[in-house]
Amino acid sequence: MDINAKNLLEKLNNNHALSIDEYDYLLKHMDIDLMNVASEFARIKQRQHYGNKIFVRGLIEFTNFCRNNCYYCGIRRDNSDCERYRLSKAQILECANVGYDLGFRTVVLQGGEDFAYTDEDICEIIRAIKSSNPDMVITLSIGERSRASYEAYFNAGARRYLLRHETANPELYAKLHPQEMSWQNRMDCLQTLREIGYQVGAGFMVESPGQTTYDLAMDLKFIQDFKPDMCGIGPYISHKETPFAKETSGGADTTLFCLSLIRMIYPQILLPATTALGTVDEHGREKGILAGANVLMPNLSPTSVRSKYTLYDNKICTGEEAAECVTCLRNRVTAIGYEIVEDPGNRSGFNTN
Ligand code: 5AD
Ligand code: FES
């Protein structure tokens, strides 16, 4: 293990801040021993704020129509191979009710940027879920919208919003997205969401095509500066019907190391062990928790549409019913000494009432 890197980990653990160059140094010197030290520090921080509790969010992937054309994503507009679907309001409500009965106190309404649902449709769905389950926290993950739309959803009762920034480097952003998409707009949306009062989730792909350790270091510095309430990260995984079909997928290790660093940067953060991490490694999600993650996001979408929401190839859990995933995750989490709780799962210090 590189001794300077170990010293940097200790500095990060104590001060919760490093420079971009220091993060870059850590990433360049990552090895199994350094990963172990980082995950031990991270686990201690996680336990201080969340004990052995793991929060769960029920993911409802309600539409795979998308107006965007991100080069890495399987549901991009130009993928004519993708069989498109939209869930009706009744179907979405049914998913949320199933989720409530399974013990979920947060649902995430996630979809492509599909403007077939008007703002009023989205608001109606939010209000309907809140009226049947008042203690359900509603998270949205429906991309870039106007401030007025974000405000309308908030007034209807949504309290969290996930919008990954994808990369903190505008130049890399431009290599991963067509020109019509703007890094600045993505960042402005995150700021707007925070101003409105949402708990905000940012996030990035790890080992995306062309990404350097310096790019990842910029992501870590962004997390340090912006302090999102949540941060979703996972390895890039190629999808055969995208322009990046031939690009190499990431592995689990760099994501695991980044999870530990993020836990040290912002100990109270909500940090999911993502499906992408579970896809590249059969025990990726458990390893993610042991590296500092404290959230899992199983799927509540009807099994009939699961396999159509393929952002990347070989996505796990496309055949299992929600209840099966819940049982599976409970077993996995218990096996490593943690416990899934029935709780809205707010960021420590944040109240959704
Ligand atoms: N590999 C990994 N993650 C991906 N995402 C989209 N496509 C891929 C892929 N091929 C991630 C993006 C997006 C989130 C919903 O899924 O970060 O924000
Ligand atoms: Fe879905 Fe294990 S979590 S099958």
C-alpha cells in the first residue's frame, strides 16, 4: 500500500475534504489494501449515523420512452430495438400499494424524459399515492424539467429528486451525450431542486468510456462541494444497441472505492448500493454496503415490463417479483450483519414532513 495514499485517506477521514489532485492520487494508487482501509473508515462513519440500518426505496420504472439520446443508455431515443411502454396511473398506484404492503416507505418514480405525462398527470399520481399512503415519501427521477414543473411536483407532495450529474467534467459530459444536451443545465437543475426544498440526489457513472481518474476526482470534489443528500453511483455497463456497444464495461472495485470515499466526504449522505453494482458482481450490493453504502433500491415495476427498462445489458432482477427481491435482499443484508428497516429513510438531519 502506498503510504502517501494511506495518509491521504486519514486526512479525508478527519477533515472530509481533499483537493482534486489528492483524490486523483488516491484513485491512481488504489489497491486491495487501500480499499480495505477506506471501507473500514467508511463503515465506521456509516455506523455512527445509521447504525446497521439499511434503507430501501421501491423503484417504479413507469416509462421507458425518452426524448434524450445519451450514447451509453439502452433506452435512448434512437434505439429502435427497445420495446417502449408506459404504465397507467392505476398501474403506478398499484405498484406503490404493493410496495407499501411490502414495507417500503419511499417510492421512486423513475422514467425516461417522457413528456406524454403532463405535469398535471405527474402531480395527480403523486397526490394519489400520498392520499392512499400518507407516510410514503415520494422521490422523482424524471430528468431535466423547468423550475415551474419542479415546484408543481413539490407542491403536490414529492420530497426527493434524483438527477445524476453523470460527470462533473463538462468535457467528458460532451463525449457521453449528444450536443443538444447541456452539462450546465443539468447542474442548474440540481441547484434549482435544492432551492425548492427537495432532498437532492446527484450521481455519476464509474469507468464510463473515456473517463480518467482525474475525471472521477472531479466528481468526488463536486460531491464535497455540493453535498447532495444522496449520491447514486455504479459502473458503466455497455448496452449492445448503443453507440458505445463496443466500449468496455467497468468492474466493481473502483465503484466500491468511490463509495467509501464518498461516505468519508459526507458521512450523513444516503448512498445506494446500485443495481449496476449488483450486475457486474454477484455480491456487488453486499460489498457496496460493506464499503459504506446504506440504501438499496429494489424494483417494484410489474414483471411484464421489467426487461424493457434495460439501461445496460444483463441487468439483474428483471424476472423476479418485487416480493422475491425483497426476500432476497433481506437475506443478503442479514448475512453481512445489517438490517433492512421500514422507515422513510431520510438523510440524517433532514425531515420530510
Ligand atoms: N451503464 C451504467 N449506468 C447507466 N445509466 C444509464 N445507462 C447506463 C449504462 N449503460 C445510469 C445513468 C442514469 C441512471 C438512471 O442510470 O447514470 O442517470
Ligand atoms: Fe432481485 Fe435478488 S434482489 S433477485
